[in-house]
Amino acid sequence: MVAALVRLRLLYLRNSFRRSTGQLVAVILGAVYGVFALVVVLGALIGLSFAPREVATTALVLAGSAAVLGWAVLPLLMSGVEQTLDPARLAVYPIPLRTMMIGMLLSGAVGVAGAATTLAALGTALPWWRAPGIALAAFVTGVLGAATCIVVSRATTSVASGLASGRRFREASGLLVLIPLILAGPIIIGVTRGLRSSADALPAVADGLSWSPLGAVWAVPGALAAGDALGALARLLIALATFAVLWLVWRWGLGRSLVTPTRASSRVRAPGKPGLFGILPATPAGAIAARCLTYWFRDPRYLRQLIVIPLIPALMWFYASLNHSNSFLIASGPIIAFALGVGMLADVSYDSTAFALHLSKAVPGRADRWGRAGAMLAFGVPAVAIVTIGTAAAEGELAIAPALLGLSLGILLTGVGICSVTSARLVFPVPNPGDNPFKSRPGAGFALMGPTFASWGVLAVLCLPEIALLIVAVITRDALWAWAGLVVGVALGGVLLTVGARVGGRVLDARGPELLLQLRKDA
């Protein structure tokens, strides 16, 4: 039965390759990247064999502790990501609990992340290759460490399964992932500076972690190399006890989920107010705009794009202070405009099969395009204007603020016009409504990559007049050029938006049934 579960996992991976050429290419590229990263890690581990014993031990304990912690935390933040051996799906089969756990453990080891972690963990024997006995012990503890990583992820997800089944938890956890991703640059720089300033404290930190459940398993070979057999045995016992406790926790959580599978709660709500539908015009475009505005502020797939608005100025301020240059901060407006405009590339894809309502009601394509564009511009234009003028004032660059605002609005309007055509022509694999906003299928990123880069190139070409006027305004400091940039940005952007909405509307009228068919296929 264990072998059958592992074959099921491998069969799913094989079938995912056959779904489309894009998915296969994406998986191949991901595999190449994973192999490259693994080679770098193994090369670093070999390099540790030439370092002093204390340095090798410190590095292994710190890196291993970070790996265990990552496997414990990331599954909670990425709740809703697809699991091939989902306990809820296996609950209907008479599989013994112990057999299911072993099968799920081994299936986790053959996944991309599990395989990379396992090989890296086994590679911790490389720093000790000059001492075969210690290398053998490191190989054994590497197996135990890799198993601990997988089991801790299963334990945390099984215990939190009741909470994670709630839609609001999935939405909040998915959005929380985006904040550290956007702020990754400042975080990495801050951590690097902190490590440089406190490098002398790292051995003490590693020594403390070596007696904790996070780092005990990785410290056993270092203790043997130091001649501390008793310390190595104690750390090994801590590692075994940690694995045993995690296994029991996982067993309890898995058994509970199999007996009482978690289901999203539902409740009946009393009829409420029409909300935006009662405010906006009672026209096809107005109704679509009301629906899209509701999605923008309630759907996590859209909300993750709104998080960019406050985070980008903070990120640019950090780089401006780091490089003592105001060019970073005043670029916040154009960057936000770019993110919001191009962010509508997969707008129809987010509708999923609900797009059938547009076809069944014979909504004109032009109304669909103007409704979606109007919803985003209703908050996008004020947000871009406030950020652009505010950052220019903060940096004392009000003289070029009109040209900067013209560029920002030009990018926003032009981007929406381009996406009005592209989203009517192409459908992309995206998370379904209610899923984690970071859930993705194999090949989704690759399928989106080509149209995204093409849209960026077209946007850059169409915005060349605004860019040129901004450069002239910056060089000459002439108010005439600055205001000319504002006029050109708004006028040209408005014209391109109108053209994009009309062309996109005609494309949507012609290809609506094909889009729905593709949406049903990707659902």
C-alpha cells in the first residue's frame, strides 16, 4: 500500500507534465533551476570540508535549523496549496493510519521541495568526508533531518487543518506571504548587516540551537568531530524525541481529520443592501464595475495587488535612504501605476466559470471592457495621483511633479488599454475563487511569462512620449515641459484606453465562447 501511494504521487506528477507543453517546459525549467541550486548547496558543503571544524558545525546547525523552521512555518502560510495525497480524499479508502503516514512521508520526499531538502540533508556528510565514521553518522542524521522536515510540515498542517479550512484564514495567510516577498530586499540587507555586525555571536547562537529541536540533529556530527561522544548522544536523543513527538502529533491530527474531515462552514445571511450595485449606474458596464470593485476589495487574488500601493513607497524610501538618492522615492508613482495597469492581464481568468454569466446575458464586449477598466481606475487614479504628488513633494521635486504625474497616469491608462485587449484574447491558469492566492499549477508561470513580457514591451513603446517629456522637464526645470507632460500623459493614455476598450470589446464578442471553454478546462 505504501508503494501504491508513492506511485500515485509519481503518476500525478507524470500526468501533470502531459497536460500541456507549457507545463512541461515550465517543469523542466524549474528542475534545471532546482538542480543548479542543489549543486550550489552541495558545492558549499564540500567547501566546508576545508574550513575549521567550528565553522562547519556553526554553518550546518544554522542552515539546518532554518530549514526545519521553514518547513514548519511555510505550510501554514501557504495553506490551500494542492496536495496530491490529500487526507480528505483518502478518507474514503480503508487504508491503515500507519500505512498512510508512511506513504505520505515518502511521497513528500519525492516532491520537488522534499527531494531537494533530502539531497541537501544527505549532503551534510560531505564536510566530514575526511573522517569516514563521522561522515557515516552525518549521513544517518541527514536522513533523520530530512524526515523531520517533512514530518513537521505534515504535523503543523494537520493540527491547523481546522483553522486552515476557513476561507478567511486562507485569504489572510496567502496575503501575509506577499509582504515579506515585496520587502525581501530590505530584509536581506538588514539581516546581512546584522550578521556582519554580530558575526562573533553566531557560534553561540548555533550552540544554543544545537540543544533545541531545530538544530540538534544537525549538530551530532560536529560533536563527534570535537570528540564529545556524550554530547553527540544527547543531541541524537533530542533529535529522536523531536521526531517521535512530531510523529505522534501528526498521527493525532491526521486521525482527527480522517474521522471528521474539515469543511468550510456556511451560514445563511439575511438579505442586505445592494452596496455598490445600488450606487453605480444600472447599466451593463455599471453592474460589471460594481462587481469588479467588490472583487478588488474582497478577493485575495486582487487584494494582493492592492498591498503594493503602500508597500512600494516604503520600499523605495528604503532604497533612497540607502543610496542617498531621491530618484528611488519619486519612482513610486510610476511603479504603482505599472503594477495596477498590467495587473489586469488575467482579469477574465480570475472570473473562472462565472464568466458564463456574461455570455448568457449577452453582455456587449465593450461594456465588459469599460466596466472592468472603470472599476480599477476608480481607485487607481486617486492612489497613483496621491503617491506621485506626495513623493515629489517629500523630495522637493514639485517642479517636475506634473510631468511625473503625466507619466504615471499615462502608464496606468495605457496599461489598462493593453490588458483590455490581451485579457479578451488569452486565458491563463490562475488560482480558482476561494483558493489560496499563491496556489499555482505546473506551467502557470511559464504560460503567463510570454504575454506579460510582451505587454511590458508594448507599454514601454507607447509611453515613450511621456518618458521623453519627463526627461526634458528634469533637465530644463521648465514648467512648460512639465505641464506638457501631464497633458500628453492624460490625453494619450485616454486615447489608448479608448482604443483598447473598443478593440478588446470586439475581440471579446468574437471569442467569448472560446474563452469560456478554456476557462472550464483550466478550472
